[in-house]
Amino acid sequence: MPSPIWAAIVVLSFAQWLGLLVVAVSGSKKPAETLTWVMICLVVPLLGVPLYFILTARVPKRLHLPWEHSSHQFSGVENSSEHDHGVELRQRNAWKMEAGLMGQLDIYQAESQQMHESLHMHTKRGSQTRRVIQFAIHHFSSRCIQAEIQTFHAGDKFYQAMLQDINRASYSIDVEFYIFRDDEVGRAIVQLLSEQARRGLKVRFLRDGLGSRKFPQSVVQQLQDSGVECRVFSPLRAPFLSRHLNHRDHCKIVIIDEKVGYTGGMNVGREYAGRDPKYGLWRDTSVRIASETRLPLLDLFEANFCVAEEECEHRSASGEKTRKGEDFKTAGSASVPSDMSMSSWAEEDNKILTKGKTNNARTLRGEVQFVQSGPDTKQNLRQLYFLCLTQAKHQVEIITPYFLPESDLIMALTTAVSRGVKVRLLLPEQVDHRIIGMACQTYFPALLDAGVEIYLYRPGVLHAKVMTVDCDVAIVGAANYDLRSFRLNYEVCLVQYGSAVTHHLRQQFEHDLVASRRLLENELRTSPIAKLKHRTARLAAPLC
């Protein structure tokens, strides 16, 4: 006869499992996600409850800025409950808005009028491009602007161009990254930000609490002492504990004087410049955008910055104690040996400035729109990808490090092939996350059977996130082609229009294929055990 203690444990476990099962089934609208939680409840019932409430916690809704409401003007639909929640949140964050958000009201109203004009301006375009533009205007409140575009595929040139623009800034600099390393690359940027803040410029620095959890508080303190306003997005209170652990700020944004911006796939760190032997060659894509008008990208930065928390003087997001008196110019330098020191970065940049030259990529001119998504919005980014796939007429090229789409995007890809569209995917041969890598492979048989061409990039790390559609539309951003980017993370992408820009990205795609190999169907024959591992990994994909 079992002891009362064991009987109590069994009853408690069953009650916990049953309760979580009811909550998961009623709270999730996606069968795959519900099935995953059911399996977790069965395998580890005692861990299921805390995991569920940590990973599915309701996220705080970002400020409803005036430009966000303009989308209702186009669609004719207004959600009163979301509006009430936005009013409540604005009241709770009134002290943050006083910093300047309300001062931008006239600008937002003017841009709303420009979006109306943009709708009429593009009615003469081809149906494919026009539909994408109108979708972005309706669902992202993103007006289309003329801009000079420069694309970077290597970290060194990307950072040098960024340093150059930061050095030339006249009144404001805004920086936001998921990962910001404390190495020679990060220190070069930190030093210049501090110098510009001491000159009187408005400098703001935002990092993610998980991706940049090891960023030293001593460096944060040096930035603050220089006059930089520092904030952290959803910081970790204790190692890997946070109410919103599963929802991260995955954006990579730099804005100088409101008219020059950077976004794309590159974070800040020596590996992105190809200077970390652990990773070797790093293939990525980021974009510089320069416009004569205020960039809409600033709106997204403002929204993320307002819900982030101010950095605490005596607390590090990684849990380390602040080392008072440590100078960011020398701290940690011994642990980061490199031939590209902070001084050599500055010296090389000064040589470029002195000669009046730039180390940037070729400048192209075209029209762009900024689109964003997050767990506090509808899955408009996924819908944008779906629209592009269904509108394609000739070819689609997709580059992504993680390929974990939902069934609707798989259907759109295979249907495009059946319509005669040439669809090619470029993925890394070596994925840095083993579970995600195994899950990705479960999609390959159906795609190859449908006629989708899959190529595996062999040298180094492939981290770019690019999609080109025919010769008209290109999307570059921070968002991966996976469930996390479409559902959980705060993301930003740049949609570019024009044959010149798209042609340049397609040329780079062809160049990458030279260093890749095509995946064949006979390579997918695996043992029953391997298939079981891959399918189990795919089952866990909704939580990855």
C-alpha cells in the first residue's frame, strides 16, 4: 500500500497536469503549440507549470503611438479594447512620453497624410508591387519613402560605415541591438557614443536583457556618466528568470540625426566582423538607409525604448557586481586579443574621413518601407511573407539561418513552384542550434518533392535574412524565417522596391551559391532513430 506522502504527490501531480492541460488548451489557438504543452505535461509534469507561465506570460503592449492608430484610418476598423489598453498604458508611462514623444505629434499627423498620398502615388505601379506597398501601409502604418540604400555583407565595412556616421552626427544618435558584445568592436562604438554625448548630442542606448546579458555594468556606468541614456529591454532579474523570458527585442537599429539609419541581421561583436576563430567567416546582410526626411524607423525605436527599463547603476543584467573605477577603454582588453583594437578602428576611420572617401558599399536609390512585428501585434510580418510568395511570378530567393515556417508558408512555397515560379532556399550547412537544425530537416522532403531548390552554405556562418521576389521586391531584416521571429520576438525588416536594389541582392545570392552545395533527395535517407529525433525536435520547435 503506498504511503500517504507518495499518494499526495501523485494526486498533486495529476491535479497540476490536469489544470495546466485545461489552461493550455483554452489559452492556445494553435494545435501544434497545445500538443507540445500536453507532451511536456506528460513527461515532466512538475516542470510543466513553471515553464508554461514563464514562456507564455502576457507581454506588455508597447505604446500606441499616433502613427500606429493611422492604420485604422485605412482599414476602417478600430479595436476599442486595444485602444483602452493603450490609454491605460500611456497613463502608466506618462513620465516616459514627456521625454519627447508628445512633441512628435505634429510629425506623426503629417506622416499620416503622407501615407494617404502614398496610397494614390503607387496605384500606377505593377499589381505585385502595389499590393505589397498597400499591405505595408494598411498593416504596418508604414509610408513609402525615397532613400539612398547601401548593403553590407561583411561586418568590417558595416561597422566602419556606422562609426563614420556616428562621428558625423550633429544632434542625435539612437542605438538598439539584441546582442552588444564587450569586445573591441563594441568598445569602439561605446567610446564614440560617449564622446558624442559629452559634446552635447542626445544619445540613447538600448540593449536586450537576454542577448546582451553579459554586457558589463561598468561599461553601462561609463556611458551614463558621459550623458548617454541607457535602457535594457526585459532584463533578467536572476539567471534566466524573467516574466517575459520568451519575448526578446531582436531588433538591430542605429539612427543618426533621424535621417540616417541602419538595420539588418548584424549585431555588435567581433564574430560579425569575421574576427572570431570560433566562427570563422561570417556571412550576413545589413543595410544603411539615408533619406532627406525623418526615417519611420525612429518610431519603432521610440516604442521599444519607452517600454524598456532604465539601467540600474549598481546592478548588472548578468548578475555581476559593478567594478567601480574600471575604465571602459581598458577593462577586459586582455580577454579579447585581436589585431583590430579600438585605436586601430578609430585610426582607420580617421583615414577614411581625411581622404574624403567612404568604405561603404555601392549606393543605390529606391523606395523603402520599414515593417515591424512583435508578440503585442498581429502576425503581420508572416502575412507579408505569405503575400510576397503568392504574388511572385518568376523567381523567389530566400536566405535564412533558421527555417521553421508554419504550414501556410510551406503551402505558399510549394504552390508557387506549381505555378511555375522558381523557388530557391539558401540555408547554412552547419546550424549553431542543434535542435533547430534537426527540426529544419523535417521540412526538406516535402519541399524537394514539390520542386523547391535547397542549397546549403558551406563556409563559415550564414546569418543573413533576405528575401527577393522577381525583380521588384526585396526584404532585409533581423527576422528569421521561423516561429520565434513571426510570433515571439520584436522584429524589424526593411522592404525595398526597385530593380536596381533587388538585382544587387540577387547577384549576391548567385555569388553565395558558388560556395554552397545543392541538397539532393537521396541525402535525406536517415535511420528510423534519426527520423524520430528530427520529428521530436520539430515538435519542440514552437517553444524554441
